[in-house]
Amino acid sequence: MITGKTKLLGVIGHPIEHSLSPVMHNAAIATLGLDYVYLPLPVKPEDLERAIAGFGAIALVGFNVTIPHKQAIIPLLSEISPQAKAVGAVNTVWRTENGWSGTNTDVEGFLAPLINLTPQPPLLPEERGSINLTPQPPLLPDERGCKDWSQTVAVILGCGGAARAVVAGCAELGVREIKVVGRSPQRLNDFLDSWLNLHLPVRLSVHNWQELPNLISQADLLVNTTPVGMYPRVDESPLSADEMAKLPKGAIAYDLIYTPNPTLFLKLAKQQGADAIDGLEMLVQQGAAALQIWLQQPVPIDVMRQSLRQHLGLSD
């Protein structure tokens, strides 16, 4: 029951009709028995500044940010976290005494399926530090799952905003080397330059798409951050079957796309003996981290995950 006392949360983007965030957030809110509602809020790029001012007027508690506003919103916030500065994008905003503050929970979402640990509650805003960009001793297997990440070569397809979160996540894992692949030489150079002052503790290089055949054979972790293969173009993949055949057996193939499930990219990877990870868990975990910021209490991650699986018609 929504009343005049119901507190408002939401997600802004353009378009926003396709967002699954209301499904999982409202399921969690209902389970917790809280008087909140999470709404999709369509905001055109030219209306962003006016929308943020309006949110303050209607006492919106907080909101998520998706395409195309993740970078554009930064100048409109009073403060952003070190992690958001490193990634160069904001996906979660909350109200403070000084105005709107923002952070980026995509890194936590990306890392969650790669860390084989008992799930821990997401960090509260005051507990969040910067991405650890100083060299650290390699994490032991029982600290970061069963894989020795210090020997891992990560190959990332795409050089947009999602790729930035993946690079930051790979740096936190402590991988040995990160290779980012794209089609635009200018965008690749800009991507590389944007990390220069952050002193990543791993080697980061950029490569043209034509170099992929050689790079795939080196990949221990292959991540698709491009939209190729997303519904409704479900018969597409950023890699052909011949290119995917070069992926080493036992590598991890990770597609940030969560619908269809699995994507053609992951189907091809599994045919090569790769371990496949889809984008659904990243969506759940980044959402859970945001919801905890707003509610200041643990949230039912299992409920959020199950609500999305049911909505998408995925069998357990």
C-alpha cells in the first residue's frame, strides 16, 4: 500500500522501461516490510539537471543511475566516492546534509561471482574506501576463491564505462595483466590515458580488435562488456566460433549481459570448456550494495536474485 508516508527510491535513465531494478528492489523492500517503493524514472539527457533539482524538492531518498547519465551526473553531485572517481562513473546516489552524494557499486557487482566466499553484507558508505591501487601481496586462494588471481591474464572486450568497472575489479583481484580490446583507436588511447594518474598495480594495455586472435589464446579471464548479443539480437556474439575456439580450456568467460541467459558468447565459451558467468549476479550484487546504502541495513540478496530469475523465466 503506497501512501503519503511512503519513501521514494528509483532509477533514472533514458530509456528506462526495460530496467529490471524495480523487480528486485521492490521484492527486497516487501520482504523487509518497509514503507518504501522503487520506481523507474525516465529522464532525458537535456532534463538531467532539472530532474536532480526536482528530486531534492520531493524528498527522494536515493536513486540508481544508468545509461546515459553515469558520467553526466557527476558535476551535479556534491560529493562522489573514491571508487566512483576511479571508475569515472556513478550508479548510486543518496541524500546527505550537503546535497547528493554518489558512488559506483558496479565493481562490487562484477567481483561477486568471482569470489567464492560466504556472501558478506555490502559495505556502508562510510566504510567504503578507494579502489586499492597500490601493490599488495597476492591474495590467498581462500581469500579470493579457488583461483590464483596473481597469475591471471584478463582480456576485456570493449572500452566503455562498463569496461572501467571491470578494470577496477580486476585490479582489486590482483590479476597479473589486463588487456582491453576495442575498435576505435582514439577511444582506446583515451581509455588508457584515463588510468595514468591512478597508478594501477597491474599492467594495463589496449589493443585493436584485429589483435583478438592472439589475445584470446592468452586469456584466463575473458569479459564481454559490449552490448553485442543483448536481447533482441540474441543470435550475435562479439566473437565468432572460430575466434572462441582459441580460448584455453578452463578459462573463465564472463558476459555482463543478463538477457538472454545464456548469451551466444557464453554458449560458444562453454563449448570450449570454459567456465561461464552471466551478468545476472552482477546486476543483483550491485543492486544489493545500493539498497543497503539507502536503507542502512542488510538486505535479502537471495530474494532479489530469485525475483529476477522468476521474472526472466529462468529455471533453478
